[in-house]
Amino acid sequence: MAGSITSHRDPVLEGRRDGPLIVTEDMELLDDLLRLCAAAGAEPDVHHRMPERRGSWEAAPLVLVGDDAAVHCRGATRRRGVLLVGREQDDPAVWRYAVEIGADSVLRLPDAEGWLVDRIADVVEGVGEQALTVGVIGGRGGAGASTLACALAVTAARGGRRTMLVDGDPLGGGIDVLLGGERAEGRRWPDFVGSKGRVAGGALEESLPELHRLRVLSWDRGDSVVVPPPAMKSVLAAARRRGGVVVVDLPRRFDEGAVEVLAQLDLGLLVVPGELRAVAAANRVASLAGMILKDLRVITRGPYATGLDEQWIATSLGLPLAGELPWEAGLPYVLDAGAPPGGTAGPLARFCTAFWDRALAEDAVS
């Protein structure tokens, strides 16, 4: 179980936040608890006995008492969020200690490590509504999925929403390039390949480049790396815990990492140009994505071949129509000038703003 915890050297754990109160004289147990706090992105307050500072026991978001120190905590103010922690599996006295200090639970390491990291992270970060997570997939190559993903993220951020854009396509060249941020300082996907277990959401966000009021997790320009499915799952789960919206640019071919992303999406958008070959290609993509993602919708893009329109394409794919991506004259020149997709007033920005209004309203009702 211990191997499932994010290493204390993981870059997302820089800038850790105030964490639990730890009371123990057992140095080996303390090492374990410090490692678990690091994995949760928390900076604990450590004492060998009951803290002398008045109020610190009551004010701590969580209290972790080593079973060696329980006798020193008798008479402490009764409160919620006290956990008795140890490694001895067969000590019957531990239950008496738990009653004496008013502990909520008795935990045994290493078996309870995963649960404890989650509990520490929850009290540090808070447990709120998860982000509305939208994935964008191209029905064929060059469909404009990356451009739409960027535009959705930019308009969400400019609307005052906490926004993260995640590049899920390792062969796409890096979505930060579309935002003019390929030189921006911050972490990229190769820095997270070793992540597993609980990743601290706040520290993840702070470690990423900030571009156009949003945070971006992209690929770098180095050699291609494979992000293991556990890392993809953990990082995206951390992004979602921060609330707001998360937009993911997905590849058309679904490896194990992309499948982990699909499983966490609230909504998928399949971008399909108005041509027969694109519809045929999109049908294959939709059949694979639909095995995992329950809410997949079509966004069409003109011009349309003879006999085709947006409703015909949606009907052919057997998917609901989410809208028609508008043509924006001069968009390539805008991008070359350094402006992000959706960053200037125009049809694309209006389309994305209207999309968020509808999607967030649906999310509030569901």
C-alpha cells in the first residue's frame, strides 16, 4: 500500500499548505506521517506531547495522534477529526486509548496509508464541488479540436471561472503553443509521469504555467514520453477537485491514458467537419469513446458537402448536436499575432460563451 502514495519529491508538492497536528514520540511513525502529509501537499505541526500553545489542538484541521502518545493526550478537549495512528496490528489497548482521547478512528499503517492521504488532503484543500470537465475530440485529423479546446478554456477564464486546460494528446505538439506560451515557466507532463495515488490539487495548479488567466498542463518539446494511466488518472482527479472548469484536448486514438481521461469527463465534444470522409472517421471515434463516455455530443464545422448539414451529421452519428462551430475570418492571422483562440471578440468567442452558459446551467440542475 505504501507504494501507492505520491513521493514527497513529486514537483506538485512544492508550496505545501498548513496541515494536521501530529503528536508522537515514535520517530519511525513520525517519518511515515510526514511522508503522507507531503503526499497530500500539507505542512504539519509536529509535537512529541500535547502542544503547550493554547488552542492549537482545537484549531488544527486534523489531529494525528501516535498510539505511543495517546496517554499524553488524555483530558484534551473533545473534538472531531482526531485519528489514532500506529503500526502494531494486534494491540488491544489501542481501542481503550481511542476512547480516552475521543478519536474518530483507529488507523494502522501501512494498510490505511491511501485513506489517510485522502483525508489529509481533503481537510487541507477543502471538499467542494468538482470541476465541470469537458473533453474535445477531433472526428478526423485537422478538425479543429485543439483550437476549440483552447477557445473554450480562454472564454471560461475570462468569464471569471477557475479554469485549467489539459493537453491529453502527446503527439499534438503541445497545446501551450496555441496560447503563445511554449516558453512560459512551469511544469509539463514529463514532470508528472511518476505521480500516483493522491496528488495535491492546489500545488498542482500552482506549479503549472499561467496563460491568459488559466492554468495549462501541456507537453514539452522534448522526446515523447508515455504518461502511465495511474499518473493520468491522479493528475486529472487533482485538477477536478479544485472546482471551476477543466477542458481536455484529447487524441483520436485512445490508449490506456486517454481511457482514464474519458472516464472522468462530464461531457465530450466531437468536432466533425462537414464532409463524408470526416463523418465516417468520426463514427469510429464515437463508437470507441461512447463505450466509456456516456455524454458525447457533436459540434459540426462547415463548409458542408452537398446534401450535408449539421443535423444530418448528428443524426448519422446517432449523437446529440451541441452546436455548429462558426467560421471566423482571419483566425490564423490572429493566432500568428499571438492572440489565443477565443481571445478576441468574434464568432468563436461568442460560441464558446454561449456553450458555457448552457453547460453550466445543465450542470447546476443535474
